[in-house]
Amino acid sequence: MELTKEQINAVKEAKDKAKAAMEKAGTEVKEKHNNIWTTLQNSENVMVGIFEGKQPGENVPGNYEYGPILYILNNDVYGFITDTLKDVFDMPKSTITKAQWDKYVATINAKGYVAGDGTLIQSDAANEQYGAADYLWAIALFEYLINDLLEDSFADFGINPAEVVIPCIDKKNKKKLKVVIIGDWGTGIWKDGGKPKCPSQLVMEQVKSMDPDVVIHLGDVYYAGTEKLTLLLPPEESGNFTDVWDSGTKMNFTLNSNHEMYNGGKGYFHIALNPKNLTFFANQNQTSFFSLEFGQWLILGLDSAYYDPSTMFMDGALWKGDKPEVEGEIKQHDFIKKAVSKGKKIIAMTHHNPINTDGQGTPKILWDQLMKAMGGTNPDYWYWGHIHNGIVYTDKSVAGGKTKCRCSGHAAIPFGDGHWLGDSKSKGLVEYYANTPMQNPDANQENRVLNGFAVLTLSENDIKEEFYVTGNSSPVWSK
């Protein structure tokens, strides 16, 4: 990516302002940034484990997606990014030496390494955008750190949720409602090796051909869901999401996410949910949580990103502290209570995952918060994205038998066959996970599996669940 003189000057100006702001910042801000460096250091450690064939477990600190970022930021292609982060934010050095990186880079620049959850550590040098070693993930983090200090960090949180009721019986007969669920779809259109179309195009074309009544996006627009041209990133919420959204239905919903919060949610709230710009998501009343009622079913879409206090919004939460305190937290909490009081069967939808990817361990904070807001009862079903995979958990997983848990976050990002999930399937914790190999892959696509999505078909009292992969008109899993 070639930079203009204007961009270079803007970054230099932003550096000076950020340095002044950082010197005045309180301990809370400095601690937040220190936590980011700690996360990146831990992530780098687990990535090295993968390179060395040791494959750390899920509960080891760190995140595979962010494994390459600290090295990339310390060795950036422009120079001034590294200088800025060291000077303003005391960025630590990478523990990976150039000799080590050179040892791994041939694989990173080719078919890549696959982590336990399916994360693909691959660079754009392989002509495969959106792998975990794509340097633009590091650019997005750089922008997040700068903008967090220089701007009003967050868009306003909407507090007028849509409560849509769709009749299940008309004058002639009983109807069914077809709901398509796609997660982490906002990559825009990109060149996927020698393939004529990228995964997001293939998924949307297949979704549209199914003639759904409702399409729900579980969140994530990449790299940071930007509202407008920032220092180094283009307007992504429009370019990578709303401009290319074409589901074939007027009933569309979209959830907030960690990546869209890297720009303070401004792209999400000001572009995707703004009816002055487009009408795709006008049903939501410019609010990031909603309900959709059909017969005995109630779909509850929730915002697990806006009030998430975790580092880089990675864990998911409905409120920051021990209980809801600010207006937005209270509004969403009370909305959940109201939905439960209707006595319907609840299908919860969030961006973040409430349990570990492998289905083991203990539930996350998000799980505890939703159960508390629901008065101690469980949703009947829970669908989420965030993890770039398609997963169906069994009653033997930590989810237990009261809530059917599903991940549908595999609509666009390249990923591979995660061995954690294979292990979990052999243990009876997972019934299905996405591992259909890509058909006729290029040399750099050998580790890839097919992207996909989920479909719910609701009648007055019954539900049919299906998972699809691209290019296959029959479901790969149904129940």
C-alpha cells in the first residue's frame, strides 16, 4: 500500500497529538495499553508454539489471531509506525528474531500454519488476504491506539430497540420463517488466489438463492469497521459491508462486534444503522440489540461488544462491572428481562462466544451475564460468531443440555481444519465443525476449508437447523 505525502504528514501530526495526550493520560488509559502489549506478547508465544509444532491449548494466555502482530509492528514496512508506537506507547520488542521469522516465513507466505481453532496464520504475500499474518491487522491496531487517544472514542449507543413481530398464521395457512445466519462476513470483495470469487461473494450468492425471509449478520467488518478515511485505512463499514450487502430480502439485522469497536463503533452506528445512508438495517431503529418474534419463538439479538471491558473487546460482555450501571447497559438488560417475560422459546444471538471454542472448561462472563439478565433461566438456543468456524456443540459440552450452542462465524475469513475441534468431536463435545476441504485449491490454499453459514426454519412451535458450506446445495449438518 503506497502512502501519499498527505497520509504521512497526517500520521506525523497524529503522533505529536497522541504523545501529548498520552503524557496527560491517567493510569486507566496507560494500563489499558499495557494490557494490549501483554496480550500481544502472549499471543506471540502461542504462535511460536504452533510454528514449532507444539500447539498450545485453548486456556494458554494469548490469541492466535494476534500472534504475528507484535513482530509486524516492530518491523513495519513504513518505519514511522514502529517509531510512533515505541515513542508514544512504549511498545515492547518482539521476542521473535529475524532469523526465527525467516525460518517460518516461507510457510507463512505459502499455505500457512493452522491453529487449534482453525485460525490460519498466513500472510498476504501468499496472495491470500485476511490471514492472521496480513500486515493490515497490525495497521488496524495502530489506528485503534491512535484514535482512542485523539477522538471521542465511541459512537452513541442506541436505546430504542426494534421489537418485530411476524405473524405465523395468515388467513390461508400457517407460515414458516427462514432465517439465515452469517457471521464475520465483512471482508468486502478481494482476490482469493486464482479463484474467480472470494468467500464472502460465494456465501452471499448462495444465501440470496435460498430466498430467505430474514438475514442476520453476527458482526465483524474488517479491518476495523471504519466510518471514513482514517490515517491509513479506507471507509470499511461501507466498502467492505453495506456497499456489497445483497441478501435479497428487506428484513436484515446486524450485530456490533470487536472489530467494529476498534473505530469506536462509529462505522457500525453511523453507517450500517443509519437510515439516512441506506435502508438495509432500518428495521433496527439505529439500535444494536433487537428482538424478532414468530409464533412461540423469539430471536434476541444482543450487543456483546460496546460495553466489553476486555482488552481489544475480545471477550464479550453485556455490561462492564458487576451489574448494569449506565443507561445503555440498563436498557439492554431490561430489554432482555422483558423478552423473557413473554414466555417464548428464546434464540439468543451475540457476536462473542460464551464458551470456549473446544466446548470445555467453564463458561465465560458473557454466559453468566445473560443467565443473570434472564432471571436464571437459559436461552433455548445460542448462536454466535467471533470464532471463524462453524460449530455445533452437544449437550455433553460445557453448555449442558439446557441451551443448544452454535457458532456460525465462518462466512468470509479464510480458515483451516482446527485440531481442537476434531479432538472435541471425538470426545462427544462437538457434533459438527466446518472441515470440508476447499475444492481444487491453489498451492497456497492447501490448508483451507470451505466457508459457510447457518439456516433456521421456524414454524409456530418447531425449528429446523442447517449448516451449509459454499458450493453445496445440501446441508452438511441438519437437525
